[in-house]
Amino acid sequence: MLGRSLGFILSFAIPVVLIRLLTQADFGTYKQFFLVAGTLVAILDVGTAASLFYFIPIDRRRAANYLLQTVLVSATLALAAAGALWLLRNYVAAWLNSPLLTELTPFLAAYIILELLGSLLEYLVIIEKQAKLGALLFAGSDAVRAIALLLPAILTADLFWVAAGAAVFATIRFAMFVLWVGWQYRGRLQSGLRLVGFKSQIHYSFPFAGAGLLDRALFTFHSFYVATVFSPAVFAIYAVGCTQIAPVQIFFRSLFEVALVRMTEFLAVRDLASARTLWLKLIGKQATVVIPLVVILWLLARPLIEGVFTAEYLEATPIFRIYVLMILLTMFNDHCVLRARAQTRFIFFANVVALAACVVLVPILTRQLGVKGAALGLIGGVFTMKLLGLVRAAQMLEVPLRDMIPWQAIARISAGTALAAAVVYPSAALFDAPLLRFFVCGAAFWLAYFVVAWFGKILTVDEKNLIARTARSLFPVPRALRQ
């Protein structure tokens, strides 16, 4: 978790610095570079890497062989994709309205090949239960990435050398993977590749590939559409508006992983009452943080965008205000129930319908509203997926759809949020500096909300006790004062 958290911080810092060193058009092309690279890496990872979580623990004797098979598949697909990208480089650049991408294609192709192979190391250290090494690798890898991208930008302010830095980073990451494999699997690679269990591995992997492809398509279609319709400069503004809030992802993931295990246990023995209680508690806990977070980000979107990304990107403010609404939808994590009941086919179906909705809505709304319409189209697609998932989850828990939402808890949280915002937000006019306004008003809002939540029946007794214990552990009272 620590390694991932540091990685999120460094990943957020990179565009904040680059946006001040590159022109708006070049920054847009930079975002397109990684949009193409990230999409292809996700597509080319056809599930063989994820399959290692299953095959290596159950058959340690053939661990090296499963790894070599994964490398064979990944390398073959990556080389084929890189070759196709090189041959179609002019068409891709024209499609994305970015002629500069033609010059960057060699670096883009190298990055895709080396990143796909180097990323296997992240899976392997987890499988081998090397938590400390994993945290070090995650943080170190992101630090190297930041240096590789920012140093060329600082020295040259030229996107060409930034792309070259991306290729250098991928090379270093691949070298780390090769060194780790040589150390961890020393003596087990001499027999070579025998394709033992290859068919089983492929059969296991492809369902993951299909689900991953749909998920990637759903959450990147809007970006590709904007990139193909508008200039790189406009895409740069849109990309800033679609900035993800990394701590939210950590928060959702940590709660989901714990809840999924308990939900699976309850549903395995048909304890529907406990499963329903767990679901409502999960939504309530997330709402306690998510609703005030969305409100304060919406209210302070302008100083946040101006302070972090400069006044040149103020047009991203309405896009950001739309995009943060997706955090509210993420709060209703229907997969907690669906995956506990192995409803993978329904998840696949919901993703297909959501992608179809997104493909229809994004172009229509973009023509009517400009780039804001693309963000609304994404929200529409995700809303469709969540609605279908909630309907199915309600059927699994045998309750009406209206009972899947803790209305009273959400009403109390919303009222407390509104009260805190009404007290604090008027003070925003007192500060001229955008970042000062954002941080001072944001901190005051959270303090006001905490007071309202503590005394307004928003926090439960257990949550208050947990906060008190945490506070005592972080700020212990001196023994002399206790007496």
C-alpha cells in the first residue's frame, strides 16, 4: 500500500511539472502518447500475467515454465503490435490529429514492448510474497519514471526527448525484471521452454482478457473520441479535466477487498441478512467520505485547476466538475455482490451494454455540448453499468432495488455536507492565490464537516471509537498529563 501511495503521488506530480514546461499542444500529444501506450499494453496483456496468480502457487515445480510461456505470449503480441504501429504510424497520427506522433512512434513502440514485459515483475513479487521488495520496487519504479520524463523536459522542453525518456524508463524496468527472474528462478530456467500446461493457461487467461478489454474500452473511448475530433491542445484541456483522484482509488480498493471476502462467506451459506447488512454498511462508510469529497471538489474546482495546472487550463474546470461525479457512481460497488456469487457472465454483459451506451452518448453529447459532452457520455455509460449491476445485486440479496441504498444515512451525510459547505465556502473570496484558497477552504470544510459528523449522528459509535484510538496512537498523551 505504501509503495502504491508513493507511486500515485509521483504519477500525479509528473503532469503538474510537464504542463509548465511544454506547450499546450505538446502536452496534449504527450497525453495521447500514453493514452495509446496504456491502451495497447492493457489489451496485449491477454490475461496470461494474471493467470500466474493461479498457476504458480498450485504448481511450484513448473513456475519457471509458466513464466516463460507468459513472456513468450507477451513478447509475440508486443512485437506484432509494435510492428503494426510502425507501419500505420502516419494513419495513427492523422487519426489523432497529431502529426508529431509520427516522430515519436519508435519510442512509443519500444515503450509498449518493454513496458508489457517489465510489468510482469509487479505480479511476480506479489506471487512470491515479497511485500517489502514489492513496495520498494513500486516506489522506486515510479521515482525512476518521474526522473526519466521530467529531466529531459527540464533540460530541453522538447516532447521528443520526453518520449525518449519514457523508452529509457521502460528499458530500465525491463532490466529489473530480467535481473529479478535470473535471481529468483536461478537453476530453473536451464531446461528451457516446454509449453507444459500452455493450453490450460490460455483457457484460463482469455476470459480475463475479454473483461479487461471491455473495461478499458469503456473508460478510454471518450478520450480517444475527443483526441480524434479535436486538436491536441483541446485534448490537453480535456485530459486535465479528467484528472483522477488517486486517494479515492486507494480508499475504494481497500474497503472492497475486505468486504468481498466477507460477502463471499455470507452468501456461501445463504446468510442473506448478514450480506444485506454488510452491503448497506459498505455504502454508508463510503458515502461518509465520498459525498463531502465530491461536493468540496466541485465547489473548489476552479482554484484547484488554476493552482495545479495554471490559468491556461481553466477551461478544464467544467469538465472536472462533471468527471468527479463518477466518484459517486463508484461508491455503489455492485461487484462486491456479483463477484461473491460468481456472476462473471452478467458482469461481462453489463460491460457490453455500458460500452454500447458510451459509444452512442459520447458523440451525440459532444456535438451538442463540446468536450463537456464526452465526459457526460462517459458518466452515462458508467451509470448504465452500475444500474444494471445494482438490479442484479438486489436480486442476489432478494431485496427491492430501493432497499439497496441506505437513504437515511445518505440524507444525514448530505445535510451535514451542505451545512459545512454553507459555513465555509463564503470565506473562499478572502483568498486571491488559488492554491491557498483551495487548501485553506478545503481544510476548513473538512474540519467543519468532522464536527457536524461527530455531533450529528453521521458517525457510528464504532467509528468514533476507532477515530479516538487512532488519534491516541498518533498523538499519545504524556504520562504526566494523564495524572
